Amino acid sequence: MSKKKITSNVRIYSSSAVRKLKSRTNWDAAKKKDDSALDDGLPADFWETAVVTNPPRKQAISLRVDTDLLDWYKEQASSTDRKMGYQTLMHQVLASHRAGTTSFFQSDSL
């Protein structure tokens, strides 16, 4: 079995070598800049009323599905116009179903 040569631009430094590196940031110029000149695309008062929230926790589960159904989700998720994993796609489908069909679960049909 032949070994493939792996080329990379990654460099490994020891902590002492990192401390010796010279910063290329012009800190004097950065300190003089006014933050109001930054354009982040947000309204001027955004940060005055912004609230930091944590995303809801997710629960890991084990779910048995038919192979063809799982393959379909994987294929849909890997399509060029979607940039998500198949589990994220399945979550979105379940969440949108829940949002649109709550009356089914409130009936006595279960």
C-alpha cells in the first residue's frame, strides 16, 4: 500500500514560538477608529434593545425509519440548493408539520 503525500498550508507552532510572533495588526489605527463608522447592516438602535437568548435544547433520540425514506432525506439534504444535514431537514419537516396540524393531535382519533 502506497502512502499519499498530504500537502497543507497548516503550520504547527510551539507556544513559545507563538509568543515570539509579531502581530501584523495596526493596533494604534484600530484604537483611533470610531465604532459608529462600522456598517453591520443593523438599525442604529439594534443593540439598545437586543436580548441574548440561548437556542432551545435538542434531545438525542433513536428513530427507526425505512431505508428508502432515510435515503430520500439524505439525497434531499445533499442537493445543491440545500446546505444542511439530513437530520436538520427531518427536524424542519417535523416542526412545520406540528405547526400546521395541531388539531389532529387534539382530537380523539388517537
